[in-house]
Amino acid sequence: MKLEDIKPPVSTIAGVGPAASKLFAKLNVFTAADLLSLYPKTYDDRRKRVPLAHFQNGKVNTAALVTGHEWFGYGEMRTLKIIITDGETNAALIAFNRAFLEKSLPVGAAVAVNGIFAVKYGQLQSSAFEAVKLADSATLDDLHSLILPDAKILSVYPLTEGLNQRNVRKAVAAALRQYAKGIEDELPEEIIAARKLLHKKDAITLIHMPQTLEEAEAARKTLIYEELFHFQTIMARRAWKHKGALPALYAAPAADKSDTDSEEEKRKINEDFEKNLSPLQKQLCARLPFELTPGQKKVITEMNADIDRGYKERCALLNGEAESAKLHPFTMARLLQGDVGSGKTLVAFFACLRVINWKGQCAFMAPTEILARQHAESAASLLEPLGITTAFLTGNVKAAGRTALLKQLKNGSVHILIGTHALFSQGVVYDDLQLAIIDEQHRFGVVQRQAIIDKGRKSEAGGLTFEPHLLMMSATPIPQTLALTAFGDLDVSVIKTMPTGRKPVQTYLVREGNERNAYEAVRKQLAAGMQAYFVYPAIEGDTAAGVKSAEEAFTRLSKKVFPEYKCALLHSKIDDEAQIEILRDFRAGKINVIAATTVIEVGVDVPNANCIVIEEADRFGLAQLHQLRGRVGRGSGQSYCFLIYGKNLSASGIERMKVLRQNTDGFIIAEEDLKLRGPGEIAGTAQSGNLTLGIADIVRDRELLFEAREDAFKAFLPDQIVPYR
């Protein structure tokens, strides 16, 4: 049977009673399969003796004599100290909450000691130790002949209070004895052979009970590969279901080389772009007061090809000209990545115009009302002069206006509906939704994403189904590896080139206590007629944690630091209408300084704001800091970012800050952030709705990810994927 099919409760495992079952439940272990899938986080190699004198390596594994007991502290804090020696070195075992060891490890006894030791208060000691009595009495000469228990490689598992390693090891060993031999392979035999993997039953056994570290590594490689293979198989199925095609085998977000392309390459990009424009797209180009970047043109050309293909296949199906087996046309499923300020929204409007030229409707969904309203205002300004009807819908739209809007939407009078999740709420009916755009896609879960696709699904006679094209946009650059894992069912387009005239933001690191320098720099810019943001990690202060707050900062900035300028406070607890009014006044120049939380991270575009000060910057991720920095640098003048970091920030923390100071490319920053912080939960990071990886790590296991992707795609469509390399 497959591992996942071993369903008996963990309580049926020998030695696991009701109390232990409750403790295992805290580790999400409910069945025998869950227990066998509780993989070790590391290993404790006890095959060699490590005497006390070698404590510099951290690890000690030796036999010693108990020479004394001492107590320190008072009341509930009274703690036992066990003095030991191995004949060469003396040490102390600090037995917090283990007073019973005074009797079980008496003076004169020989004990096996294993743990991590260090010199503290002038004494070699350990509080993280295991000690087992070997003899009631012994001499120093006897120690060398005593056999240490568990002289092998032991698995080290994640724990919860009440469970110890010995408990978990016994339970896992019992489960292996009962079930391991019957576990079937889940990978094809040819892949196991080609990739030199273990059979599943052997991998499960050796991941828990290896005889050598090489065996443990082979087991881990097999299980990681299997997890990634299953994951990429899901990606293949989703892509095939959505658009009838697999994404590129090595679908790394292709670098937008447009800023370094040759003149010939740029000429080709321009030629392809101009040749493939629709009538409405040509009109918009003529109205723009600037030229699109090569990167924007390239992406528009890619999307035009997808939309045209979908329309042609749709017509063929309706006219009975397509293959009889084909029941739905190709639909675009594309992730558009662009660094902050790269012009993704404008590119999305071009996609809308293409669809409208094919007589379809578009839905443009944003995560916040502020961002949705900004998109609606931009769309009205750019597109309504072309005869395009746009509408705005959120949960705050009044009933009377909502009724009229929905009527127009249903009869096809509205071309583009822009709003929040209200776009797919009950009662919203489209005439012919052909394109769904989701901005800041990482803010939406797969359920919301699917809901808007369902709004556009249409069924025709003969089982034909039509779904809207899907364009997801992200201003949070996603590293290559993460994009492959979390968005493996999507094609990826990247815009890296910035609009002409933009200057890179100058970034400065400022140690806490030296803020005055940053404030004076901001004051000079305010005096020159510019505006500034001050960003804080919390709305309200947390004195115990020492976290600075926007509310406290607003009072200080408005009354002490910049009393001569108009300051405003902005955070998520302020209602949406008030937030919109504050930003409108800021955009109009009526407000000079905004003290805010990360609520300004997306959707705030004020070209005159050229300074941002981020307090306690070390509390933010690099990608988020890059997003925040992107609130400035929107105009043609020079902009500045000041990162205030804590006095006690470690050297590695400062190096992390330097990554941001030294780089303006969001994709480089995202790669560094992934390396430094790890991927976390894929589903949580990307809100993709995909599986959360368990044993696999997309940074560490990058090469295995590519191999598993190749094999999964080959197994899904064996005639279309290259043979094993």
C-alpha cells in the first residue's frame, strides 16, 4: 500500500497510549502514516567517543564518574548541578527541572553523557544533555571499558512539550516494524533506476534508522525527489486543464534584457510590437506622452499572441472546425512580474484593449480599495477617451449605484470592471468575461482566484466550455526557483526595464540613535517642495518589545520634528474612505509628511514624494523593504531611502541591510531574501493554493527540482519531453 494509505490511528502503534497520542497530535501526527512521515530534522552520530576535553566542537559523547551534587538558586528556581569527570576534564551538568537525577545519578556512579557543552562562568557545563547510569560505582580506569548505549546514528525529531527523543524513536521503530515492508513505490520504476533512487520502503526505513550518514542522505534525496515529482505533476495537470499545454520545461522567469539588447534586437521588438497592435491598442499608443519601454512592448506582444490564439480556437470550436475531442480553447495563464514602477498596470490595460477588440469584457481585481480606486482612475483617464466604458465596484458601492452598474455589466455596456473581491460576489453577472486580471496576486488565495474565473466560465452545446484568460501581476519579484515551484502552471513574463527618466533611489543605512541625520536630509527636501513617507512596523507601540509605532511617531513628527509642515497618520485601522481622502490630499500637495505602517506598500503613487524613512528596517524582509522603497523614485528627480536599524543588530543583519543598499534590482534582492530567510511555506508565501512542501527545500534542492520537473512532464506527456539526461 502507499504510505498515505496507512490510516490506523497513531494510538494503535505499540507503546503509544492516549496521553502520547494527544502529544503527537500537537505535531500534526494522527495516523501511522503521519508518524512515518515525521522525518528527522538532523542526526546524532554516537558511533565515536568524544571526551569532555573536545568540547570545543560542541558535542560530547563519553563515559564519566559523578563526583558531587550541588544546588543553587532558591524556591522554584532551585536547580541541581551534577559534577562529573572523565579523568582528564571536569564538568557540570545543569539539571533544570530534573531534581530526580540526584537519586538516579548518585555520587560514585558511572554515567554515559551525551550533549552540547560550553564554558560558562568559568566552568565547562551543559544544560542540554542526556545522562544514563552505567554502573552504581566505578573507577576512572573502568570508564574506558564501559560500553556506551546507543552507539549508533540516532534520528533527532521535532518535539513538543511532554515528548522526548526517546519516546518518538520508540514509536517510529514500532511503526516501521509493523508497516515498512508493505510500503509501495510511488515513483515509476524507470525513474527510480535512472535517478539512482531508493525504493520507498527502503527510503522510509533508512531516513529514520540509517546505519551510515550516506544511507540517511540517500533516503532523504529519494523522499525529496518524490515530493517534488508529485508537486510538479500537479503543476502539469493544472496547466493542461487550464490551457491545454504545459509551461516551458525550464520556465525560469526570462530576464528582460531590453536595457542591454543590441540595436538589432530592439528594432525586432519594436517591429513585432507595432505589427501586432489592435486598433484600440494603436489609439492608446498615440495618446501616450511617452514611449513604452522595450520590456513593456515585448510582454504586450506575448499577451497579444495568447489572446489571439484563444479567440481563434474559440471561434473554431463554435463553428465546428476544431478537433472533436477538444472541448475548450486555449486560455492564457500568465504571471506578469515587474519591479516596482516598471509599468505593469499600463501593460495590463493593453491586454484589456486586445480583448475588447474581440468583443469581450475584462475584470481587474486589486486587494485593497485604495489600489482598486487608483487603477479605476487611471483606466478612466487613459481609456474612456477611446470609447471604453470602465466601472468601479467594491463592497462600499451604494445599493442604487450598484444596481445600475450590475445591469450595465450584464448587458455588456461595461467593458472593464475594476474593484476588489466584490467583482466575483453574488449577483455580479458578466455578459462575456474574457480576461481576469489579478493585481498583487500574492494577496489573494486560490479560492478567490478561482471564483473570478468561475464568473467567466460559459458552457455551450456539446460540452464546450469557455474560461477567461488569466493575467496575474506581482510587483514582488519572485526568484526563479520559487516561481518554478509555486507557479509552475503559469507562463511567466518579466518587465525589468524602468520608464525613461527614472533615477535609482539612493539608499542609506542609518544606525538607531543617528536618526537626526536622516531627518535633516528629509527637511532639505521638504523645504524644496517635496514630500516624504515615514514607515513604522506597528500601529500602536509595544513598550515591552521595543517596537516603534506609527501613532507615536505621528505625534513626534508633527509636534517636534516637522512642526512647520502638515503631517498625517495612515494605517489599516483608519476606515477606507478616510485613507483615500488622506492620500488624495497627499497627492494634491496639501499634506507634506505621512507617518504610516506598511499600508502604503502597494497602490500609492505620488511622483512628488521623494523621501522615505523606514524605522526598524531590520524587522522587515528584504523584498518588503524593496516594495516600500518603491513608493519613491516615481518622478524624474532624485529620491532617497533611509533605513533605520537597531543598535544591537548583528553583523549578519547589517550585511542583509547592505544587500538593499547595494542593489536596486528587485529580482536580485528577492534571490538574496530567499537565501537568507528561506522559502517558508510555499502556499503562505505565494498564496498559490498549492501544496506546502515538507521535506524539500527549494533553495537547497534546486537541482532536484529541475530533475523532478523534467521527469514529471515526461510522465505526463511522454512524447513531448526530452529523454532523461
